Amino acid sequence: MGQPDVLVIGGGPAGLACATALAKAGMRQVLVAEREAEAGGVPRHAGHWGFGWESHGRLMRGPAYAARLLVEAQAAGVTVATGTTVARIEGPGRVVLHDKTGLHEVVAGRVVLATGAREGTRAERLIGGARHPQIMTTGTLQQMVYLKGMVPFRRPLILGAEWVSYSAILTCRHAGIRPVALLDEGQGGTDAAPRWFAPATRLAFAIPTLRRTSDPVILGRGRVEAVRFTRDGRQEELACDGVIISGRFRPEASLLAGLACPPGVILAGNVTGPLKTAGGAAMAGRGAARQILGDT
Ligand SMILES: Cc1cc2nc3c(=O)[nH]c(=O)nc-3n(C[C@H](O)[C@H](O)[C@H](O)COP(=O)(O)OP(=O)(O)OC[C@H]3O[C@@H](n4cnc5c(N)ncnc54)[C@H](O)[C@@H]3O)c2cc1C
């Protein structure tokens, strides 16, 4: 891995598009480090339509979009190292990463951080009650359904009514799962759904959105049986066999923890928050490439 001109951390839409633009502009050694076994980021496991408009002028399914970004990067001469996790940034251009052969230090001319965002976890959202395997984020559900062909539940409740909750519904439909309802905690999240979201969800999928809810508690012994919550000051309970925790994205910027943003690190895509579309993240990656090219 040695000493690339640019090391891009994260092989999602932002990282791949950034790397492609740099290589196309003549940068010789552009390395993308991606911790997963395949590059592509979130779209790789989001099997529904709706990806790519801003960057490619057409809509694709997530995996097709991810594959296209990867092909473009490789055709431009980018090296994509999968199964490669960046463990820390040690200083300007100096990064420690590990792959199946062990730990390596890389010294790069520039470092781009394109590590995306992650949905708020149950612990961060202070959701009380039972702990069972049928409680998961939208991203985990997508990986189970689209990558592993699993059906973890039949009648889940969706906690959250943000844009990504729509993706949770589409994923459920794909697997023959029928959500009971969406609980909107009405706190906006990072990506609050537009006003038409609740009526459209009810009309198109016959899934009710319950607004102004708070304090969800998951109930059940041995498995999820119901969720209790407060709505308009009263306690209610809905029977379900799983819980999808959706939205409230947080930038995945843990590599910057403790660093005063070392010089040479440029951020691109969802790591800059708030949540972008995949095409928007790719455009941000191209913008980061322009910034680097302008500096050199
Ligand atoms: C469930 C869900 C559904 C969505 N549906 C849509 C949709 O229908 N249409 C749409 O346009 N957008 C959708 N989005 C949004 C879109 O997928 C994201 O905005 C986009 O993927 C962001 O791109 P990114 O490159 O910034 O981050 P990501 O796609 O998250 O990619 C980041 C990459 O960095 C890697 N990484 C992280 N840390 C490290 C590390 N330390 N070392 C090495 N690699 C690392 C990760 O493995 C990942 O591959 C959805 C998002 C989610 C979560």
C-alpha cells in the first residue's frame, strides 16, 4: 500500500466518486480503503430503486449503483482495497490500517474521510425494555434481507418516521414483511420526513403513522411481543414481533476523535452530515476531489 498520493477512507458513493475523479484528473496512485468485503457502501445492500439521480442522471437499484461506481473507479485506475479497515489517523497523511495480513502504516499525500453515517442505536435513543435479536436498525435489516435472504420477523413496528423509514418499508415489502405502524417521535431527527410522508405511507402501503409518540419500551419474554409508548399523554401498546429502529443518523467520524482535524484530511459525503442521497454523496465526493486538485 506504501505511499499513495491520496488515501480515501471508505468505499461508499462519496469515496469511490472522489477517487474516480482524482484518477481521471491524472493522479497516479489513489487508494480506497474499504472495511467491508466489497466496496459500494450503503447502496450495496439497499436492493430497492432510488439511487444515482444527482450523479448519473438516472435512477438505479442500490446494488447496481454501487457496482457502477466501483467499475468506474477501477476503470480510472483506482486501487480499491477491501477488507481493509483504517484503525487510526496518526497525523498529517499518516494512517494505520489493518487487513488480513496485519497492521500497516500508510503515508499519503492527502487523506479523504468518506466513512458515511450510521443510524442512531437503541442505546443512544434510550429505548427501554427487553433485548432480543428481532430489534435492529434499517441498515441491519437491509443486510439481512438483501444480502442474506433472511426474514427476521413478520409484523414489526418501525420506530421513526424519517426518509430512511421509507427504505425500511420497501425492504419489508421485498421480504413479504408487513409493518404494523410507524411511531413518529416528532423530534425531527437528522432527516425529518416531509409533510407528505405520513399520508403517502398510509395510502400506498396501508401503514399508519402515529405522531407525537415518546418513551417507547419494548416488551416480551424470549421474543418481541409489543411496544408500549406514550401518545398525547396516554400510554398505548401495539403488538408486534420485531422492531426496526430507523433514522437519527450520526456522522461516522470516530477516526477524528481526539484529533484537532489534522491538516490534509478532507471530509466527503455523509460523514459531514446531515444525511444525503447516494447521488448527493457522490457529488460531494467529486467536490472533495476538486478541492484536492485545486490545492495541488
Ligand atoms: C437504509 C438506507 C436506505 C437509503 N436509501 C436511499 C435511497 O433510496 N436513495 C438514495 O439516494 N439514498 C439512500 N440512502 C442514503 C445513501 O445510501 C447514503 O447517503 C450514501 O450511501 C452515503 O454515501 P457515503 O459514501 O457518504 O457513505 P456510505 O455509503 O455509508 O459509505 C461509507 C463506507 O465507509 C466504510 N468505512 C467506514 N469506516 C471505515 C473505516 N474505518 N475503514 C474503512 N472503511 C470504512 C463503510 O464500510 C462504507 O462502505 C439510504 C441510506 C440508508 C442507511
